[in-house]
Amino acid sequence: MLDTLPEDFDSVLLVMAHPDDPEYGSAAAVARWLAEGKRVGYVLASRGEAGIAGLPPADSARIREAEQRAACAAIGVEHLVFLDEPDGSIMYTRELRTAIAEEIRRFRPEVVMVLNFHETFGGRHPNSADHRHVGLAALDAVSDAGNEWIVPGERYQGVKYILEFAGEPTHVVDVDGHVDAAVTSLMAHERYLQALSDAPVEEQARAQIERATAVEGFDTPHIAVRLYG
Ligand SMILES: [Zn+2]
């Protein structure tokens, strides 16, 4: 049985690769944290412009940015930043680490939350290069933010924990009562979900959030995270 995540923090910054990455499960915890009065912000490395088959990147970027803003509004996240990384071709670079470190210094979170950045997404499913590169860069950027000789500027060393959603979990967050908010937030990615499947958007969103909040050994909705720090 996984331990319950300590909740001795008041602010969380999610750093992920694409629009919709926060909504695929983490948002259930975000809804709970917002309800408790914690500050939550999102930094997304790209606008997901390569994410919709048949829709050219310029059009897709515009639609997906708007859908991300709607997903944030649905759940009550006001701080949303897009870095200008190329969807599908994000590399682990010094520039990416620096950009994330600067966002950490600006938001001053006690927790940084990333998406699984390992080779697989559980089982045999390969994880995307963007997820691997952005997650690892964010892990390293937490240290960078604390050192003005690596990233010029004022040190920020206030990050207590780094959380990685899914992957090989060590802890759980109880999200009972926050599943509907997470479903509503994911449903905002309407055009994206319509391109993925013919199933109605709400049905797709609910199935995904139910999968993401089903943790072995727990009868009520939880999300599983790996805790660093
Ligand atoms: Zn993604």
C-alpha cells in the first residue's frame, strides 16, 4: 500500500510538455489543492501544435492554446505559461532548463509536479520524447533555480518536493470528490479529443480520469505519484 503524500506545502507548479498533459490525471489533485486554498500554476513547454492529425500546426497551436486556457478556467488555475518549444521535437537543452528555472523563481512553488519522464508509460507503452525531456529538464531546473552561478538571477531554494505523476509511484493523493472537476477540465480539450476517437468527449474524458484515479489497494479515487525530495 502506498503512503499518503505529506501535504505540508501551499503552492504547486506543474511543468509539462503539452496542453492536456495536466488534465490526464494530475488535475484531479490540482482541484483538491485549489479547494484547500493552495496556489497552483502550469508551465507548458509547447502549444501542442503537432497533436491533431490533419490540422496544420499554426491552426492547431491556436486551438490547443485556447482549449488549455479553457481547461485552466474550468478548474480555477489562473497562472498559465507557454514556453516556445516545438511540439514533438522538444530536446533536453540548457535553454529549456534555464527557461524552467526562471519560471520556478517567478512562481516560487513549494512543489514542482512533472509527468512521467521515463522510457515507458507503465508496462510496454513507450513514453514520448517530449515527456522524457521536459520532465528530466524540470527535475534539473529545480536545482538550477537555487544557484545564481548556473542561472543568473536571485536564488530560489524553496522547492520541498518534486512529484512525478504515474510511472513508479511511491505515494498517493486522495482526490475523492474532485473527479468531476478533473473530467470537466479534460473535456475542455474538445477538438483534440474529437480527433482521437469517435466516442463522445465526455465519455472519453470520464474514462481517462477514472483510469488515472484508480489505484490498486484504494476503493476511492486517488492519484499515484513518485515523490522526490
Ligand atoms: Zn503530452
